[in-house]
Amino acid sequence: MSSVLKSVKSIVPMLDRVLVQRVKAEAKTASGLYIPEKNQEKLNIANVLAVGPGFTDTNGNKVEPHVKVGDKVLIPQFGGSSIKVGQDEVILFRDAEILAKVQE
């Protein structure tokens, strides 16, 4: 899924989906050298931007996502649905695909 949207606020996740944006890697080394963008590694840490309301399971129980807006989470290296928003990229994951919350 690759569509160009004007604002992240226009994306409202459905069911148990979570919208995240990867934390950007450092653009400079410890010694002060700048790293070209194409050579920067992609981090597996992301900020949660929006969360769906959850879903109802087959027994009629409400299942809510385990994360909330503002949480830092650990995401898998691959997977999710990438969405282009202006120059930025956000990723839509199911709540069960999120690996862990990052406690600070």
C-alpha cells in the first residue's frame, strides 16, 4: 500500500491496527562525520501515532490494543503496510505484530 496523503491525522486505524513511525537513526557518527541517508540503518523502534478501537472476538469479548498513542514500541524488521505521507513514511501494523513496548 503506497499512497500519498497530506497529513498523518487523516489516517484513522481500524480494529486492532496501530499506526507507527520509525525513529530516525543518527545522521552523525560520534566523531562528527555525517552519514549519507541511504547508508543509515533502519531502527526497529517506532513511535505510536494512532491506535484503532479494538475488535470483538468470537465470544463477544472486546479486545483492545495493548499500546496507546505516544508509546515507543519495538517493531519487526519487515512487515506492516507502508504509507507515504508527504516526505515521511508511516507503517500500519496489527497490534499482535508489535514485538514489545520500550520503557524509558
